Amino acid sequence: MAHGFTIGPRGEFGIDADHWTPLHASTEGWVEALALASHASYWAKTITKIKGSAVEDLNLDGFEPVPEVQGLADTWWRGKDSLIAIYRGEASGFSAPHCLRAHIYGGLDAWGLEILTDLTGTTSSALRDLKATLGLLRHDDDPASSALEPAPGLARLPELVAACDSAGLTVTVTTTGEPRPLSSGVDLTAFRIVQEALTNVTKHAAASSAQVRLAYLGSRVHITISNDGPDTGTTELEPSRGFGIIGMRERALTIGGELRAEPRPGGGFEVTTTLPLQPPGTVTADDTDTPAGREHA
């Protein structure tokens, strides 16, 4: 069936078939739904697909809507150990009840549901980052450019430090080496990694302080975020399972960098990443600089 996707007058994301049918209240909601489907497929032990009248017979007692997807015709529902995606858009757009379908993602443990909940915020953040980056690409004389804020970078670390302080976490930032200009994409990635790592500390670690160390070494910047949490004998932010850590690692790899996250000997947790100052392929200086340290708040 031929159809297209269009944006409605109030920003709805919908399907343009025999008639217009809004699927989600915004493009962001549609992106959230795509990401949720991808990762639910990974974490679920079972996936059941049903069509037509069987969808209408679904019992949603005990389920609650997933608000992040901003569902209209297409909706997501969260239960105790499962997620249900109901797709009514095509059925409505083509006036074809047989196109009604649903996917049931079963066998999700509490951890899986938590990961998927964290995912929705991460996806929204990534989409906002994309919009901000596009704002950097607009010409200064573009009337629409003022609607988009510049992408954040390391220059906004003082704001992040102040926010952590308000949350009860004292953060010290130390810089070694001569600070070098970063491309907008690398600057954004560096900031988001620091932001995510500190957010993890405030959420998951029993720590009162954290340290952020920036070391400029030739054509790269090395960033370490660590905290003074107690030695619990466990990997409180297990790298293989925490979606926040997976997201940080993916951000680093995308621009040619690398990232590690692991418990510190004696307690606490540490995230380290090495990023190129410029995207891969850019001619750079050698990486043999020996930095001298200096500390600032």
C-alpha cells in the first residue's frame, strides 16, 4: 500500500494514506517509539505478533501508557514484565481493519524495564543534540536560526558543576596541557559524556564528590570522570548492562574515540575516554605533548 509520512500542522508525525492519520504527537515521539522497539526486541525473552481482531481482544488491565512516545494512533503500554506496542495507524489511514497489529514483548525483568525507561530520555537527548548541531550549520542570516540553541560543549562545564553542587555532589575540574579547539561534534560528545557520567554518580553512587580531569595531548583530549564512592564489592554501574554507559561508549566510537568504565580499586567508579580534537581524517599534530597541570573550579 502506497503511503508517505508527513508532519501535521501542530507538529504531529503521521501517515498520509487514503487520509491523514497522526501516529505520534511529535517527531520526537516517533523516534522514541523506534528506539523502544529496537531495544525491546533485544531485551525481551519472547515477542508475540498479532493482527486484526485479536488486537482488539488484548487485555490492557494492569498496563499503563508509555508517555514518552506521545502516542496517538500508535501507542505503547508498559506492564509488570512486558511491553505492548499497538499500531493502529495503517488500519486507520487505509480504512483497513486487517492492518491493525500489535507486538507483545514479554519476559522483561525489572532491569530490562529500567533500561528501556532510561532509553527514552537518552533518545530525546540525542534528538535535541541533533537539532542543536543543525543549528550550528545554519547561516547567521537564516531567520529560523534563532529558534535553535547552540550545541553545548566543554565551555558549559561550570554550569554542570553548579547543577551537581545543587544536587549535593561536589565536582572538581582539573585541566592539564594547553586547551585546544575542538570541532563542534567532538565538543558536544565530550560534554555529553561528562554530563552522563556525573548523572550516573548522582543517581547510583553513594558519593559526595567527583573529579573531572581533562588532559590535552597533541591531537587528542583525554577525559576522566571518577567518584569517591565506597567499595561495595560489586560493579554498581556494570558496563555491559547500563544503557547510559553503552550510550557514552557509542558517542565516543562515533567520532573515532574510545571509552572505558570500571570500578576503582578501593571504591568508587571511573569513566575514561580519549577523543580526537577533530573528526577522523583531519591532519593533526603528534600526540607526544607532556602537559603541566592546573586546577580550576
